Amino acid sequence: MGTEPELREHLVQLHDELEGTDSVDLESRELLSSLLDDIHSLLGDEGDATSRQSLVDRLGDATRRFETTHPTLATTVGRVMDTLANLGI
């Protein structure tokens, strides 16, 4: 089962992977940056059900977007999604 420290570890990993690659276009970087900000906000106040579902949907979209072009990022985003699900988010 996922824990908040595990989630934070995945978020750091995602941030590091994003910073370590030059092949991610600006739009994708902005998308991932926005998702990271939203996850941190959600962890701070839990948000409402609509904002949580919107975040999950956007994470799923990001995973699909990166599956062929950036599989490592897709895998890490998938881990974040799994951990959020295990936390009940």
C-alpha cells in the first residue's frame, strides 16, 4: 500500500527525471509542472472530490502522452497515480 512518504519520493523522482531530460517539449514540461503543483496542493488540504478526480484524469492523460516518447516519465507518473490511489485520492 502506498504511503505519503512513498508518494513524495515518486514526486522527487519525477521532478528529477523531468529536469534531467532535454527531449521534453515546453508544453509537456508545463503540464508536468502543473500536475506536480496540484499534487502538492492536494496533499496540503486534500481538496474536494472533483479536484482529486480532475488530477487523476490529467495524470492518466500524461501517462498516455509519454508512453511512447518518454517511457521512464510515463512509468513514474504511473507510480504517482498508483500511490495516490492507494492513499485514497
